[in-house]
Amino acid sequence: MITIEKILFLKRISIFRSLNSQELRMIAEVVSEEEFAAGEVLFQEGRSGDCMYLVVEGRVAIYTGTPPQTKTLAVFETGDFFGEMGLYDDKPRAASAMARDTARLLVLRKNDFCELISEYPEVALGIMKELNQRLRDTNLKLRSFEGQILDKTTKLYSREYFTECMATEFLKAKKEVVGLSFIVAKCSASGEEVYLEQLLGEIGRAFSLHQRPTDLSARLGSAKVVVMLCEANRDGAAAFLRRVRRDIDKFIVEFRESRGSEAEIVFFTFVFPEDSQEREAMIALLDQC
């Protein structure tokens, strides 16, 4: 894009709506044009970032987590911008970005931006107004997203999110001919209802402590916690369960002594493809145990 084309494009972007033509030209002269192939990662969650992106063509998905624990937060298209916090702080990226298809972007880097606003502070005032509104909207979206995927009491992943991830892993297991195992912990606790919630939360933490980044644990029902072990056969699931039970057995002793509650946990193991070759049938097995 030549400078005049960049100016006309920037004029349509909400973050620059309060800037005049001369100020837009200043921005246009420091942004660079870059192209990303479909599936190419622009930046990763947890890594440092120092630039903001503006979508000229194509689509870019913003997501959190690593497979299978990924969740798309937003998809940006022509005229959208993202990654703006990289201009203002040195904190790691809160999410990852990947091109959904071939994407052409304008990139504004932190060094160029800082030099620009040091010389022309009025540019920063106009941009900050739009950024503050954007940040408020993002915070609202993140709180809503958290409520959708997390069980409120145990803070484990929800059943809905877990079954979504199962779909991805079943497709992968079939395509790559690898194992996929599930361990269900069915729990009961005497006394107050809160005791059962505490027990479920502790089992979830024990699962999380021993699982790999590609595995996923969640609350399956009112008295069940489940973990999905990717690329694990029955022997692998058994080894995982032995490690987990050592931690849980210790907790049960402490649980009984501190609360005076009798707790019982029964474990069930199911493996793809021996026990079921379809996700829906596997979900039925998890529910029936």
C-alpha cells in the first residue's frame, strides 16, 4: 500500500477516528505492511509483544490455551485492530493470534509509536480515548467467557467445554490412530453439601497436577470429575491413576479428620477405541458410570 492508501484505510479504523489528516499521515508513515499465511501464528499467549495489528484483508482468530484446551475469543476481519496493549506495557500477551486464511495486516510497532507520541502528544490523547473503551469492552467479554467454561463452585472446566474439546480429540485419535483415555471419579461425602464441592475441587486439582498440557479435566456432573488423557492407552491411563490416587488418598485422610465427613471415591476408566469409537457413545458411558 502506498501512503495515501494507508491514510484512507486508517481513517476507517475506530481507534484513529479522532485524528486529523496530518496525524493520520504520521501513523501511515510508520506502519509496515505484512502478510501471513493461513494457519500462521502471529503471536503466542504468554510471550512478550511490542506491536498492534490492523487487518487490511483476511481474518485473524484470537484464542487462549493450547490444543485441546483452546477457546476462540474473537475473529477479526477487515477494518478491525488487535494487540494494542503491546504498545503500552511490557506484559506477556494474554492470548494467541492465528491467521484463519491469508491475511494482510498493517503493523504499528511500540518504538515507532512512542517516538511519534513524544513529538505529537495530541495523537496519543485521541488514541487513548478509544483504547479505554476497547479495554472496558474486552474485560466484560472475558468475564462472560470465564463464566461459560468454568464451573462456578469448583473452578473446574465445565461439562459443555469438556464435550467440545472431546470432539476435537476424537477426530484426532481417529485420524492419527492413537489412544484416547478417560478417567471418571465418582464422589460422595457425608455431612454438609459444601463438603462434596470441596472434594470434587480437590480431585480436579489432583488430576491437573499430574496431567500433561494436552490433557483436560472438568466437572462432569453433580458428583463427578473427569480427565481426558490424549494419546494414552489403557496402560497409560492406569499409570496416571496410580499417581493420582496417592495424592487423593492422603487428602481423604485429612478430609475425614478435619471435617468429620466420610468420603468415598470410585474410579472408572474408558478407552478409545476399545470401549467406544464415537464421542456420543463415550459421553453416554461417562454419564452411566
